[in-house]
Amino acid sequence: MSAVFATLVPTFLIIATGWLCRITGFVDDKQWAGLERATFVIFFPALIIDTLARADLTSVPVLGVGGALIGAILLMSATVLGLRPLLERHLAVDGPSFTSIFQGATRWNTFVALAVAGSLFGQRGIALIAVAIAAMVPLLNLLAFYVFIRYAGRARQSPWQILRSFLTNPFIWSCALGLVLNQILPPLPKPIAAYIDLMGRAALAAGLLIVGAGLDIRSLAKPGPLHLIATGLKLLLMPALAVALGRFIGLDGNDIAVTVIAASVPSASAAYVLARQMGGNAPLMAEILTLQTLVALVSMPLLISLVAG
């Protein structure tokens, strides 16, 4: 439990630092926009490529862990989409706000998962999170892309435009490239590998600073139904689905524990960047991310202890 707590506290402090940088004017709006773009197109993809390229995927149950997480994502996505009419009718949730609820309930913070799994389970934990990245990132981005097109109020696109946007999505091509590099022998030259590693390390701090910059503390002080719904779905229902499916598939021990880690982390800081890029409710997304990080300080250690025990 202490390892999980020690990983999440710095995460929250970086978010707070981003908020302070914005409210004091230390970093102005134009500079935040440039950082968002660099993080979305450069830093996040570098992290994904580096993690997948280095992982030993032959030593872990790829189909078991991947299958449990994919199943949990699909069930959660169906649940949130099924709730859409009720949210609109009873809570007046508009399209952009719904995209934030959807991302908050389904996406995951890769950095926190890597840190916690690596701290608790070493190289096997990192390899299992690499499996989770390969399984979850393309699917989650495809689902998020669909939700933004459907509900964020943007003009409808042709099938070719949708396919092109999907294939050029930095999270999609970085997953594909990471998996290709994983199979290449010999490994990348050291200078190139070091370059990708250094760029990927920038993703964690940059992504969380951007989340903090978009935070409205006054709104978060009294969490509303939308914040609580997204948080409950992500931090409680998602891991419960992943555990049930993992047990059914036959996962146990460290494998099921890492599956729970991947399912129970807060939503991705990249979700805020995507909301900004594609017309979602970015302030709501930032508030959901921060609330989830706070709640996860308690929920993650408990869930991991229950499953590991």
C-alpha cells in the first residue's frame, strides 16, 4: 500500500504545480498551448514506443491480461453509452461534457500504472503493463475518437477522413511502432534508444502540469454528480470488471494484481489534452482527473491488497 501511495502523491503534487503556474501567470496561455501540442504529438508517443520496445512480451500471459482488460473496456464503454440518455435527461449533460465522462470512466494513466507495477513487481510488472498498453491504448483511442465525433458537436466526417485521422493519431502509430521495434533484433542503437527514453520521460510531468493548468479548484471543491459518476465507474466498476474477467480467464498471483493496477489507476492526463484538441469539456475533464487522483490514493492500495491477498 505504501508503494502505491508514494507513487500517487507526487502525481497530485505535479498537478498542483501546473495549477499554480497558471493562476500566478508564470506560464501564459500561449505557452500552455505549445506544451499541449508537444506532449500530445511527441512526449506521449515516445513513452509508448519506449515501453513496448523494451518489454519482454514472451514471458507474460499476453492473451490473458490483454483479454481481461479489453473485455473490461468494452463492457465499461457499453455501460457509459447506455447511461447517455439518462445523463442527458436527468443531469442535462451535453455532448462535450459526456465525452469527458466517457474518457474519465474508461481511460487509464499509463505513467502511474508503470510506476506502481514496476515498484511492486519489477520487470515482470513492467512487461505486463506493456501488454496492457498494447491492448488498451489503440482500443481506447478508437472509442474516444468515435465518442468525440458523435457527441462533441463536430461536423460529420467521411469514412476516409475518419480512417486517416485514426491512423495518424499519435497514440495509434506509436503503439504499432513500439510493437514492431519489440520484434527487431538486434535492439536499436544506444543513442536512438536513449533519445526515445529521454523524450518519453518528459511525458509524465508535462501531461500532469497541463491537467493542473486547466483545473478550476472552485468547481472541484464541491464535486458534482458528473465528477462522482466518472470516478465511481473508473475506480470501482472498471477494476471489478477486470478482476472478474481475469479470474474467469485463469489469471492469478502477480498477473491478476497487475491487471487490477492497469484497471484501477486514474484516467489519463492525455484525456485532458484530447478534450482540448477535439472540442470536449476540458475543464470538467481536468476536475475529474484531479478528483480521481485523490480518491485513488485510497482505492488503489485497497484494491491491490484485496486481490494480491
